[in-house]
Amino acid sequence: MNKYPERTDVVIVGSGAAGSLMAVKLSKSGKKVIILEAGPIRKPGDLISSQIHARRLKWSGEPVEETGAQPIGNVFNSGYGTGGSALHHYGVWPRLHAEDFKVKSLYGRALDWPITYDDLRPSYDQIQQEVGISGDKAREIWRPDGADYPLPPVPVFQQGEIIAGGFKKLGKSISPLPLALNSRDYKDRPACLWDGWCDAGCPTGALANPLALYLPQTEKQGGKIIHNATVSRILTDDGGKKAIGVIYHADDGTEITQMAHMVILAAFAVQTPRLLLNSADGGLANRSGLVGANIMSHAAATVYGLFNEEMEPYMGATGGQLLNQDSYDHKDKRTKGFGSYQWMIAQAVKPNDLLGFGGTNPALFGPKLTEFMQQAAQHFGGMTGCVEDLPVQENRITLSSDKDKYGIPLPTADHASHKDSYALWQAAKEEGTEIFKAAGATHIWNGPLGPMHIMGGTIMGDKAEKSVTNSYGQCHDIDNLFIAGPGLFPTCGGVNPTFTVHALTLRSSKYILKNWPAIT
Amino acid sequence: MPGARAAGLSHYIDHQLSSRDNLLILRYLRVKPPFDGFYSSALTAFEQAVRKRYNKNPGELAQGEMSEFITSIMQKNPEGWAKSGEDAPPAPFFYFVLRSDAIDVTYGTMAAFDSLDIPYMAHIEPDHAWESRRE
């Protein structure tokens, strides 16, 4: 059965960080916006404080085949349902640095962004005021210039204090971790309770996720979100130069054609290229041949330790309490490899799950595991390095020969770290181990390389033959087809992507509104 | 994992496998659902490898033998594992998954947090349906 609802101004695919922000800005200016979300509806009351229940928020759509030496971890890193992956993100919101935008120009490798930090700085500043970031600009000595954080820094608990001692002993700097969590009440949203349930989704609204912020505002302004809506194709006019809508499948299998003046793909870095590749022979908006290429994922360098002190490892935010970016600028000055990384220090941790302390040392079993669990509950400390992943064109999303229930080819994600990124990950682990020794850890160990965040796949750039979109996410080949989200990143730096996703999306929304008649 | 049986490990896995909304950690680990075959093939492989090495069923192993066998599967497939069927997952991977399941069921509940002296601090308390069926 087919349905053809009324044409709308804008159809947005995906309700995560980028989709929800784009929706609120466009609907506020009077555009009729429909968001199509593949997953189910989520409400604050669904965000149960449990690492087992938290898995419900992760990707559970059709499977993504992952290949390569360092797979991207699609399920853990993606979201499914209202708010997408931003619903379970940890709210670590540092800015990219100026040199992240000019890696090719400065070092003759990787890629440049088509914009500079200064182009994005006003958007970073506006977003942090809207959302509320807790931090301390003066102590965050590595941070590029911009407005002060609107909220005071997050508290430091025992775990943070003790690990900070290691950094200080080695002459390294630390600052409060900039978090999109309220350190005090802010704009009708309450302060965080520092209970460490971020991964399960924050039902109080203290953490800036789409349910707490932009989606309710969108609906209030008349925007509409349709759940369980799996988009299979972007429709274009006969010449293929203009997007005219999308086809999606409702949960009952009904095929619906939603016509629109503008199509915005905000379906994250795997599903957005999948959609483009499935929408035309050779892929839509794919003159460059780069749709799907340059998929990146930060390498997580984990350092764990047991300490004699009471650490209170359950207190704080899942993202951490403190930050170090001493190994960020001057990407060519690392002991090994090339690139940037930061330490997120003293993350609140639970006993179970992929990031729980019980999983950190798989060699332990039986009574030794019991003994470890009891000791770690009070004496565990940890920190994670967010290590830059250099873009590699062969790391890419392609279409599989397998198909989903609607007959759409499944995506395959192939990813292997650049050798210099892998070497940088090793260097980070070594540095982290020395820091934990200096902090007085009695036992220290590391985890394997874990994929963290997914970026790239539809990169932006100046030239149509070397990128998929311009700096606003506007496809080079189709003026009224936009992409929003981390898929636009040509390089990923060594910081968490969500703040930059917001800044880029805000900038794009202003461009769209300013140029609406010409674009549509 | 001491305590996993009493905490209802087998009920937990059965419950999740029979749920439409399966919450096993296996979701994260690049295994295509449904997951029933993962567990059944691995358990068959486990049993056959134990028989090959000790000429006993797994339940008959002494504690020392079980520890020795578990240590042997952490890094590679033990002898007898490969013959159990081509679909069986690698032994080290099965070990990691089952160990994680055991930690989930033993330490992932409010009562377990309490036993570790960790404040649970729930915003919304979980209801773990499998708990009512534990031994």
C-alpha cells in the first residue's frame, strides 16, 4: 500500500543531535518540518538506570556488517529511536582546535576543512549559551578562543583528585572537563546529581540530549517527528539535480512518499551514505566517488588502575571529571605516530557492561574475579584517551549484497586505523601508564583499542571532485539536498564530536534560511 | 563467575533470547541476531572439547580441571572445539561473552550494587524480569 501525504517544506532523516537542532531552527523560522526517525519513540520515563537496559538505546535496526582490522563499533556508537546516539552520549563537549581544520596545509597530509576555527567560533559560542556547558575556560589552557562557559565547572570527586596527582607530579596540566551537563540549574533544566548513569540516557534533563532540548521545542513550534520510519530512497527530479522528497517504510510495511522542498540527511555516518548509495546508480550526490569514503573512529586508549585510596569510582559523569590536552597541538610532535589526543580523566564507572570495571581485565575469572570486583568497587580508577583517527579513503561504507526486510542493501563498514593513528594510540597508552604510576596506582593495565564515535563518510570540502558537500553540508551535486552530522568531518581531531556537530548544524541552518528561495 | 548460577545466569540468557527486545551484551559485539545459535553451538563445542580433554562432561569436572580448561580457552580454541561444528564461535570470544553475561547478572542489579557497597542512585529503577526466576 502506498501513501502520499501533503508536501512539506523540509524532511529531515534522523532525530539525533544534528536532526533535532536543524529541525528546531528551521521550524522556528516558520518552515514546516517533518523528522523521520527509524527507531521507536523514547520518552524520559523510558531511560531506566541500568547498564543492561541502556542497550535498548543503541543501534538495533538492520545489521551493519563490519570488516577491517579496527571495526567501528556501530551498535555501541550509534543510536536508535528518539534522539539517536545523542540520547546516550556522555556530554563531553570540547572544541576542535584551529589546527584541526588545516591538517593538510600545516603538515602536508590528511585533509583540510573548507572552513577555519574562526568560521565556526561564533556557532560554538552561541550553542554553548543555548545548551549550557559547565567548564573553566581559564584553566582549559589548550582551548581555542571564544566565550566563557555559561556554567561553573563540574565537581571533582576522589577519583579525579588522585589521578590528577599523577598529572601534576609529571608536570602535566589538567582542567575541568567541559561537559554539556548542568553543574547548576540552567534554563529550566536541573543540575546533575553525579550518579554516572549517562550511558543509560539522562531522564532528568541535566544532560543536554535532544529529548531535553531541541525536540520538545521543535514539536512546540509545529514540527513533527514520525517514528519507526525507515527511509529507503531520496527522490530527485528527472534531471537528478533537485531532491523532491523521500520514500520511507512505516512499521506496518506501508510505503510512504513524503515530498519536500528540501531533504536533510542527519542519519549518522553509516546510514546517511547508505541512503545516498541506494538512491541512484553509482550513488546520489556522488560525482566525487567519495560517498561512504573516509569513515573515521577515534581510538580509545584506556588506562585502568587499582589504588590504595578510596576512589569513589561510581561518582561523577560517565564522560569524566578532568581534561588534559597536552598532546593535542603540534600533531607532528608526538613520541609515536601523528595527530592529537586528549585524556578524559576519572570517568564514573559501573560494575558491568562493556565499559564497566568488571570487563576491563578479562583474564580474571572465578574467585579472583570476585575479589577484584569487591576491590574495584571502591579502589578503581580509569581514564580514556580520545585518539585522532586520520582519514583513509579506503575506510568506507559500501552496500552489501544482503538486504533488509524492505529489500534495501545493508551497509558494510570497513575500517582499519591509519598506521600513524595506531602508533599514536600506543603512545597514549604508554603515557597514561606513566601517569597512573605517578598517581600511585598499585596495579595498572590497559584495554584493547576500542572504537569511539563514528565520523566521515560524506566529507565536506571546497572542491566537488574531492568532497561530497560544501562547508554548509549542501551537496555539491544537488542544491536542496543537505547532510548534517559528524559524517561531514574531513578530519576528526582528538576531541568528542557532538559540540562540533551542533556548531556546524547551527551554521548550516542559518545558511539555509538566508538562501531558502535560491536553494529551493 | 562465582554467584552467577544463583543470580540466574541461565534464566537471564534464556529470557533475553526469547525477548523481542534482546538486551544481551552480544548486541555490541558484531554478531548478527538471532543469537540462539551462538550460545547453542558454543555450548556444544565447549562440551565436546571438555570430553576430548578429560573424558568427562563439564559438570563432572573438578574445580581445578575447570579452571585449567577455562584458562586454556582464553587465547585459542582447545582441541576438540573445531570439530564441534563450523558455526561455533571462537572459544576466546565465547569466554568473553559468557563472562560478560555472568557479570551482568551477578553485578548489574540494585541488590548487587548494594553488596559491593556502591550507591545505585537510580533516576528510574530497573525491573529485571529474570530475577524472579533465579534459583
